[in-house]
Amino acid sequence: TTVRDSGAHSPGLGSTSSRPSSAYSAFQRTTQLSEVDRVKRAFAKSKLACPLSVLEKALVVPEDRSYAQCVQQLPRPGGGLIPDPILAAKRKAGKGAKGSKGKKGGKKKKK
């Protein structure tokens, strides 16, 4: 029997061991490999060369790690990009120029 956890971190994965049960693992691997095959065929249809090993590394969860361990290693949203110093300088330079334009529009015409 497999011990199931609350599933809060990964829906559909219930094993608390570092490796999922063999039946689920076999199903998951078959599904992932069929996805690799679909992507490979789509690339071939578009005449794009991509080694099968690259697609497998990108799309298949490694067998030596669980899904939860793989997801835990992904970067957090917003944490991966560094601030752009050129954009910051442009924003800083543009702040003073906004107030000097004056009122928009002119005098209203009388009928």
C-alpha cells in the first residue's frame, strides 16, 4: 500500500516517499514520453531540428527525483529577473518632465 499525504503541494501525487509508486510512475513516464513524441513530430513537421535527448530532459521528470522535489527546485515567480538599470534611469529622468507641460486644451468656444 502507498501512504498518501494531503496533496497540498502536488495534486494527484500521493506518495510521501522520494519515489512514486511503480504503477503511477510507469503511467506518468508513458504519458511524458508520448508528449515528447508529439513535440518531436511537431518539430519535424515545421522542419526544426531538435535532438530527442534535449526534449526528454526538458519534458520528462527524472526518475531519481519525485515531482515534488523537481517543482521545489523551480525558481519562484518574480525572483529570477534582475532589475534593468537602464529602465530605472529612464524612469528617474522622466519624473521631473511630467509636471512642466501645463494644462491641456484651450479656451472653449462660445456659440
